[in-house]
Amino acid sequence: MKKPGPTPPLPALPGTGGDLRLQMALRQIGFDPRQTEPRAQPQPRQAKAQPLPPADDSRALKRREWLLDTMERQRALSPYASGLLTAENLSTDQFLHEFYAPGRPVVIKGAMADWPALARWTPDYLADLIGEALVEFQGGRDGAGDYELMKDRHRRRAPFRQFIALARDGGNDAYLTAYNSAANGAALAPLQADLGHPDAYLARAPGMLWIGGAGAFTPLHFDLTNNMLAQVTGAKQIILIPPSQTRHLAHDRHVFSDVHDITDPERIALYPAARDLLRYEVRLTPGDLLFIPIGWWHQVRSESFSTMLTYTGFRWPNAGHETYPG
């Protein structure tokens, strides 16, 4: 039997001009003049596309709640990290790095010490200074459980002296609030001369005034901006609740909780999940600033005739309200 001979060499590839390097390169990619087409190169196996599982909103919510609970338990390991701190003459950098950027509440003492309003703003002084100028306030609040949600329905107008008389009587029925600030700018402009400004934390923009009697009450809610409260006269009791507790607060309408008042036994009986949640209580007295970060729940009750300002014009961005999906 005749043994098979050696495989004959491939002929020179046409069009290469005898260039050995080019011929080798073409052969490495499978070009063979004895075949009508180059050899097919092996292709990696493609994984068969699998359909995505349907979205599970309840699972995503549970994971978010787990994360918030875990972070809260970690903060609780440190009294410094978990406590509501009080500071005196806090510097700009300290406020930014320790409170504003982390979103942590703080009571600041001493920043309003030179404000003439702290000594001047009695009901009589205010009534004499503003006199009969017409002002807007929130009225008809007693007996209306949705007076915060339906603010426009509760707009009232009266001479300022008449409003002060209503506020001195106490109760929650007549309250000049931040919501009325735009309408009252001109009428209340003379009050600006009695105010200083916390320049260490705020840009030069006027605050929004609150004037009310003992018992004036703002129910449980959170704000869509960082807020600085400046207590001028009187005292207010404020309860703060961190965002991690939101699922306990029956949050169905805009920024409000159906619990309404975390200290009311009748409301807690309706919403027992809110009974033992984490909360902080602070009493604001004349000259106190309170920083409330965006998203922190709070309710406010006046202990006496009280005047206060809310500022949102900080030295740093404060635009969370622009993207709120509400």
C-alpha cells in the first residue's frame, strides 16, 4: 500500500504580491484559496435572555424600612450621634459640617442675643406699631381637622390690632402663619427694624412670621425644605421625629400625618403604631434657634402668646421641594 505523502503547500494567495507576512496574517483569520469562503470562527455561546421578574414594590419598601431601622439602631450606639444637641454660638463651618450637611437637628443658643425684638415684641407694642393695617391670617381652625391641608379655605383678613386681640385670647382659631407671609410683607415691614439676622447660617432674606396665642397648634408634618426656627417671644413645645419612623405615622396625604397629634391619647388609640416610636422633645424660649432638617416630622404647640420666624434661605442649597414626588 502506498503511504500518504505530505500535504502539499498552500499556493501563494492572490493579490499579496508574494508578501509572506501578509499571507500569514490572512491565513490566521482562516482564508484558504481552496475554499469558497473563509473558515467560520467559533462564536461564544450566547446566554438565553431570561425575562425579568415582575417589580415587587412591597419588597422594595420593606428593604428601605430595614435600612432605615438598621441605621437608626447604629446611631443609637452613641449618645452623641443619636441625641438632640444644644450648641452656643455655633460657627458657620461647624453648623455646615455637623448639622446642615448630615441633616441633623440642633438647638442654637446665643445667635439672637442682640435682637431688639426679644424685649420689645409684647402684644401691646405690636398692636401699636402696626395698628389698623390689614393683615392675612389663618382663621376658623377650631373644629376643622384639615385646616393645614386646606389652608386657602382658612384665609382671613382683619386689621392687625383686631387680630392681636384674637391671639391674646388664646386657642388655635386665629393664627398668623408662614403661609400668610407673602400677603403680609408690606403691612408688617416696620417689624424688620427690630430683627437681627443669623448671618452665620443664612443668606440675607426675610423670615416668615408666626404670631399666635397659647394653644396655637401646627399638627404633625414634615417640610420640603430645611428650616431654621427663630423663637422671638413666648415659648413653644416642639416634638421632632426622624424620617426613619415614617411608616408608623399614617402618611397618606402630602406632607401630613393622619396621627395629627402624637401626644393625643385618642389619636394614638386610632394609630397605635405611633405609640412608642423614636421622638425628641424641645422647648423653645426667646432667643433660641432650632434647625429642622428636610424630612423630619414635627408638631408645634404654643405655650403662651408667641412670636417666631421661619427661615429657609440658607447659605447652601435648599431645593429639595423641587423634586418632591407629591
